[in-house]
Amino acid sequence: MRRPRPPFTTGRKVTAAASAGLSRDTMGVRGGDPPPGHEGKIALQLKATLENVTNLRPMGEDFRWYLKMKCGNCGEISEKWQYIRLMDSVALKGGRGSASMVQKCKLCARENSIEILSSTIKPYNAEDNEKFKTIVEFECRGLEPVDFQPQAGFAAEGVESGTVFSDVNLQEKDWTDYDEKAQESVGIYEVTHQFVKC
């Protein structure tokens, strides 16, 4: 007996994709980007004007990174601020490790996650003054940060005196104090941020 022939295909889609530099895996995804929900690493960059202080940094594993998140699948953006901390670890389904936050999208029901990469946390120093500098990176698996609200929990040091200021609150985007040891005013002003894909 003759075997039935397989369904006839022209291969036009595959040929077209190949000519456009796309693989089968990325067909239908614009520009060969990874599928939705696989954003990769995103860096949070800070810029500020420092007055007589340096080594501005988040303090401890309980420091709260207040973010607004976007679902990488449907684009829904959270209305409320949400925070993630290094000390929090949530197991991912299927034994795929853990993340700082795992969340199901209210709109499309996709389970997304985001992880703080502890090794990427860096201080903002006097030499970084008025320049954007990466202070932390996030591993994004469907949750993409789109806004950041600095609040309490930062620390800084006097440039000359080394005086430690351990309760720096940047919620108002400005902070001022007085360095008794150096007998001079200190401050952090015009705090802004941006997100950059790594």
C-alpha cells in the first residue's frame, strides 16, 4: 500500500521569515524580539545633584524599591505603587527558581515575575553628580518596571568628614541636613530616574 502524502505546504512563510533575518522561533514577533513576558534585564538609573555628600545607597535587604509595573504580555500598568525587597523570595511554578515578586496580571491572568539582582546594586557618588548612573538591575520575566518612587531607607556620607546620614528620604526628590563635623550644609537635589534595557 502507498503511504498517504503529507499535507502540501509551500514554505512561503518560512522563506519570507528567513529572508527577513527571522528564525522560526521568532516568526510573528516584531524585529525578532523575545516573546512577550521575556523582557530580560532592565537597569534603574538615578541622577541627582549632590552637595557635600557621596555614597548615596539603599540600606539593607529590607529596602523597599517602590515601582509601577507593566505586564509584558498585555501592557496593563499597575495603578498603585508596589514595592519589592531583596529579603523577599517567592518560588516560581515548576521549580524554575525564585523571584522577588510573582504576580498574576489582573487583565490577562498571565503569571509574571521580577527579581532584584543584588550584585548590581551600586552607590551614587560625588563623581556621578548630575549624571545618570545605574544603581540596580532587575531580571524581568513578564513584569517590567515603568516608574520608580524613591522614599526612605537611603544612606549617604559627608564627602570630607565621612559623617554617615542613615535616614535619607528622597520622596520629595530633595533632602537637606547639616554636617556638624564639617560644619557645612549637605543636600541631595533634583532626583530623577530612567529605565534602560541592558
